[in-house]
Amino acid sequence: MPVYDLNATRVLSLDVSGRILDWISWQDAVCLYVRDAVAWTVGDPCLVVRGGHSRRTGQRSLIELHAIVAGRGQARAGGGKLAPALTNAALFARDRHLCLYCGGHFPRLGLTRDHVVPLSRGGRDLWENVVSACVPCNARKGSRTPGQAGMPLLAVPYRPSWVEHLILSNRNILADQMEFLVSHLPRERRCA
């Protein structure tokens, strides 16, 4: 079994019907296993968690965690269909840390949230109206639309699906997890 870093690896949590819920820590996954709340798993074990020694037998406890774990509970109806929260971290991940005006690649501190239709002109703070912009481009655009500022967008802003959000929010996705998530992407966003 490959050895993965306990603190860097997260487990993909599903409900019993296979609906994707969220990333959980190895500690939360251990709780599911200990409470016998794991209905099924996908893939091979990816982490081994060792516990204490039994007074009675002297043996050390051991739990092998899988990369994808389905809990016995059922998610509420409509769960998994919600849009991810619009945060700067999620926005910058969606836009791959690029300024969508000049195309430059920037660290998080070099980017800002720009409203395509400015709030002062009736624009709203929605996924479909915001893009990542470097500080100079955001200042240059000001409270104008891209057309008025002569600054065309390099990509159309869109609301990511929950699955896309999960992919964008985890830098340490294991192969089993990525294969599972990609199979749940909207068809028009899957790689050919």
C-alpha cells in the first residue's frame, strides 16, 4: 500500500446512495469506521491509522482507510446540487489564479474579485458576474464594464458545479478520487 501523508490526504465522503457530499479529514473518517457507519468504500485503502494497544491482547489497533467512503446515512433531498459558496479562494481556483483581463498568473494576494457588471451599475455578487483580476487591471477597469474599459474578458465566468468545486478545493486528490469525481462532472465539462 502506498504511504500517504495523514494530514495532507482527505477522504471523499458519500451518502449511502453514492451522492457526493464533501471532503472529510482522516479523523472524521476514522469516526465513521469506529461507529460502524461505513456502508461501502471505493478503491484500495490509502491510509493506515494506528491506535493504542489492547490491555487484554497487547495488540495494537489498526484501521485502514479508503479514499472514498459512503456513510450509512442518507443526504437530504437536493443535497449536492447546491452551488459552492462564492469565496475569493474558490473564485481564484476556478479561474486558475489567472487575471481574466491580462492573462497573468498571480499568487492569491495579487488577485482581487472583479464584478463584470459593477455593483454600482446593478451587477450582483454571483459566480456568473465575477472574475479574478490582478490589482492593476481591476483599478484600470474601475466601475466600468469590460466593453466600456476596452478590456475584453479572456473567459466567460460561470458557476462551478459542486463536483468541480471539490476538485478545485483539494490539491492532494488521489487517483481513485479523481476518477470518481470526473465521472460525476457535467458532460459538457468533462475532458475528451
